[in-house]
Amino acid sequence: MSKWILVGPFVGVVLITVALIIGYVVVPPIVDQRVTENVQLVEGTEQYERWVEVPQPLDFKVYIFNVTNVDEIQRGMIPKLEEIGPFVYSQSRKKHNIRFSRSLDRVSYYSQMSFTFNKEKSGYLTEDMDITVLNMHMNTILQIIDKEGRQIISNMTRGVERTIDHIPVVNVVKKMLDRYTPLQSILQTVENETPFFMPVINDQLHTIFGPTNSFFVKTTPRKFLFDGVEFCRDPVGVAQLVCQMVEDRKSATITKTPDNHALRFSMFNHKNVTHDGLYEVNTGIRRLERLMRIERWNNARVLPHWKADKNGAPTTCQFINGTDGTAVAPFRQANDNLYIFSSDICRSVQVFYDEEINYNGIRGFRYSIRNNFLNEMPDCFCIDKIKGALTENSGCLYPGALDLTDCLDAPVVATLPHFLNADPRYNVMVEGLNATPEKHNIFMDVEPYTGSPLRGGKRMQFNMFLKQIEQIKLSENFKIPRLFPVLWVDEGLELNEEMTDLIKGDLTNVLTLVAVLQWSFVGIGVALIFGMLLWYYLLTRKVKNSASVDPIYDVKG
């Protein structure tokens, strides 16, 4: 009996030891190796194929601020806005021109995006419904001329000279006139008298932008977002010079109409069936912790859109950090933070660990921005490029706003949707906003073992200042510059069932099975030990009780 009492606890200890060795010594390296092989970018693997073409479309949700009181705004009153959305587009991504380095630790590529309107997810909203929005192209062009007038007119005069020189008859007349008043002197006078040029443009607004009596335009989501709002239709005279200047700037948001007789402005057509630059990322072959990390963008390690230090050295604003958000390095820890680079705002965004979450049965970590995002920014983000904007004494925008002038070649300002966490000065200047962190914050849910994104939302609002522009009559009542919301975007992902099952099958189910077996062995071992101890206790108690009973003798009389 004593032999079995000793064998039971021994077997239990062995089972516990084996379970702990399997769970903490044997299995983790095997799983780590499998994860490493599955996430590294190696040509010909399933992971590589999923990287080349994202297996499920992203949701590109657009919320447009419809303007409901145009006439009142033109009289200087507070704008009243109505959010309409989301207009949901399925965004597909596929990489092209893929080239690996000789050492295979880096790969360069272009990522082509395409957008398709998703009627089902957009519900009752259509691309052809009427909306009234800020006339962004008119506001942009007038602000640029107001700020860069002399340089623009100088370019125009050089264009006039070149045109005259190529017309034989006019060139002869020019040479005759030059004997008395050289044309160059006339053009130089125009250039030096820049303020007098603005009234001429003011008189030509209808020729440049079509019939208009406000800084707003009635259009449709289809035209505003992708197809384009037309302007500069067969301009003449000064209008033609302005339109040529617009065309020469080669802005990504401005294209020519198919008949080449007009220009068109759209918010996102430049992103459709095209790419956002040349990326070079780390494959994780040599350093797994740098997997998917962007090493260069457009052949540069630093961004030219933000300020260098006084010695010309790169600043923290200029460095490209993190991944593009479609994947991150594996083996995340709860105290990790991540960087996501966004070409839309030409900068990297840091997200911090928040909490552990569960997404359709998969354990994940949630990362999100802090409340000080766009609030406590380094001075190198203060570029002071918007003339007459609402700014601090330093020339920097108030907290919560980012000047994208150099990034987008237009006086556009980025904020979080509905001015979330921004300075109250912005919010009180418009009506109809209601910031909600759950709906308007930037976040990302990640499966920590593989670094696979589970769910996320990259949210950003695009605004412009509505302000007085010298000699432009339509702006004369805009006494106070207002940061005017145009739209906000939620570029997000919710992993579909197929991809969820793939992660579960490749990892989660294996880890769950190992954990179940491990703790089953531990449970059995503990049960054997305590069972045998209990048996021993009961047995010794029984023996003790038997020994303490007085013997009974049979006494014969």
C-alpha cells in the first residue's frame, strides 16, 4: 500500500513537470519559428501573396459636411453644417514593380489603390445626391494668388512673352512698340503692381469658376470626391492666364477634362487606380523586429514637408517611422507602442497600447492615439504657410490642427473629425459638430503573436480657412478667419470571416490546444498528488482510530 501512496504523487509531479516543460520550453520556440516563417516577406509563400494583394478590401468611409446656410455665411454669420455619411467605398490594394534587394532584407514597390462605391454599406446614400460644400478649388486658387501674387504674376508675364515670341506677326508689332515703350517695362509694371491685379481677377471669377455668388458650390459626391467639379471652361484674357497658372502647378487634385477645354477638381481621384509613392520596407529576414518598417519613401529617409533644425539637420518631424498599417512586427508586448506612416498627411503617427480586446474569438491588443495628438507637437510641424489664418502669436496654428500646405500643395488643414481634442476656438466658429472619441479617434487592434491587424480606423478631417482675401468681394464679410470643415475620412478594416478563420487555424487554435493539454496535465498531476495525500491522510487516520480502541475480552464466569 505504501508503494502506491508514493507512486501517485511521483506521477503527479512528473505530469506537472512535463506539462510545464512542454508549455514553456518546448512549444514556444516551435510556435515562434512557425510564426517567423509565416510573417517574413519571402517570395513564393502564402504570406507574400497576401502581402502583394490585400485579400479583403478596406472600407474607405467619407463623411461630407453639407452647408445649410450659404447666404447667411456670405453675410458673415456662423456656418451651419450637416454631416452626411458615410459614403462607403471598397478600397482594393495591389503592389506593383516589386524589387528585392540583393540581401533580400528590403523590398521596394508601388501600392496601387482603387475605389468602388459600395451601395450596400452606404445604405440610402447615393453618389448623385445634391450636396453644398466649400468651393475648395476656388478658395485654394484665390488664397495662393493672394499669398504668392508677385511670383505668380512674374511667371504669367514670362508666359506672355514666350507666347508673343512664337507668333510672327505679333512679334513684329512687339519689336516696333519696343522702340517707344518696351513690352518688358509694361509687364514689369504689372508685376510690381500686384494688388491691382486682384480686382481684375475678382471681375473674372465667373469666367474662371462659372456662375457663382458665394464661396460654396452645389455638386454631388460623385463629382466632388472622384469625377471632378469642372471650372476654367474655355477661359480668355486674364482668366486664361489664371487657369494656365493652375494647370502649370500640376496639383494632384486638378486634371483636364477629356476634351481639353476645361479643368476639374476632385478630392480623391488622384488616389484612384494609382499609387501614393515608392515604398521601400524591411522584409524581416535579418531583423524580425523591423518587419514591414518603412525604410524609404520616394527614395528618401526624411520628409521635406516639415522644418529642419537651424543647422539644416533633420528633425523628429521629418523622420519616417513605422509601417503603413497593413501589418506590424510580431510578438507584441502589452507595453509596446507603434508608429503608422500616413502619406495623406505626410507624417508618422504614434499609437499607444490601451487594453486587451477580443475580436471574434481572437485575443488582441488595442492601440490608439493619445489626447495630445496634434496638440503637443514639436515646433518643426509649425510651418506657418497660410496667410491670414487663425494662429497663435508664434504663427503656429492653435492646438489640434496641422498645416498640410507643403504636403498637399494647397492651404489645407488636418484635424481629428469634428475637431476632437482641438482648441475650442475652432469648434465655436461652426455649428453642427459633435466630437465623440469612440467614433472619431484613431485606433488599431492587433493580434500580438503575428502582428496581424484585426480591426482599425485611420480617421482624419480636412479643413480650409474661410477668410478675407484682398480685393475679392465675395470674401469681404469674412472678418474673422474660420477653420471650415469640408469632410472627414475613416479608412478602416474589420477582418472578415475567412481571414479570421485563417488566423485561428494557423495560430490561435494551436495555442489553445497546447494550453488545454498543458493545463490538463497540470490538473491531472495536481489531482494525483492531492488525491494520494488525501488517501494517505484518511488511511493513517483509520489506522490511528483502530489503535485507540480498547480491546474487548470475553470473560467467563
